[in-house]
Amino acid sequence: MSEPAIYQLRVTLLGVRPPIRRRLQVPSGITLRRLSRAIQVAMGWSGAHLHGFRIGRTEYGPHLGDGLDDVFYKIHDDSKVKLAKVLPRKGTGLVYIYDMGDSWHHEVRLERLLPREPRTHYPRCVAGARACPPEDCGGTGGYEDLLAAIRDSRHRRHKELVDWLKRCGYGAFDPEAFDLPRINARLRRIR
């Protein structure tokens, strides 16, 4: 039996309430490296930080070279592993980590196996909720602090963090924003 052409994945950023989610459709033969890029684009991450995947006790990620790989444990090269190999059936999942400093953990779960639709570009995002946290805001705790400060004009850090968001290019950050057409326009650039 041949493997299904398209995997529908639910990607949920862990530790944030209400949840920040994306529903992605990707080819089952996509490498984990390309899946990482698709997740970054769909969530709103810039791609400026290291990433990795964890499935049980097995780690996948980019090989850094210069003797930095496998210092503490074996890291499998994510550019050589296909998604269908690590998520073989509906309901299986993995953890995707973005930015090893802020440590954003995402649950990635295989929801459905679908036939490829003609004249459709993959990867594509078919649903989602809420904006991705701003990069370098300090992980889940820093994001909670940021939201509290920008929502309350009397908060002691309100002006500082509103100004920081503007300097970083976020403008008036709206945590409820979700722009599906913009996400898919950016995903179309992934080949």
C-alpha cells in the first residue's frame, strides 16, 4: 500500500492560553527540515533561531558542524528524515522546539491522511487561531508578562514594552490576530 500523499497536522503552541494553533497540510514525504520551515512560517516565527524535533527519546535537528553535533546526545539530521517515517499513522505526534533560549514547544499531531488535490500548493495552512508571540519576548512567562503590560496602560512596563514591540516591527501587537491569506502567501514560497 502506498503512503497517503498529504498529511493534515494540528500544530499547537504549548504553555499558552488561550491556545495558539495552526492546521497544516503537507506532503507526507516532506523532510523534517522543510516541515520546520513550514511551521515557522505558519506560526509567524522568523526562522532566526535554532529548532529541533523530539519523538520519544529521539532528537532531530540541523547539524551544526565544528564538533558541536552530538556533544551531549545523538542528534539525527532533520534534512534527511521524511515526515512519513516518524509519523506513520493518524494520531501520532511529535514535539517541535523553536528558539532554544525562549524554548517554544509545539505539539504536532497527525490528524488526517488526505489525497493530494490537483493544482494545490503544499504546504498550506487551512485553519488557525491567534497570533504567534513576538520573538525574543522570553518564552511563555515573558509572553504572559508582555500581554499584561500592553493591555494595561498603567502597568509599570507598558510604555517600555509597547515601544519595544514597535522597534521590533510588531507595531500595535494584537494577540487575537490571524491572517490565513498572508500565511498561505508566505507558504507558497516554500518549494
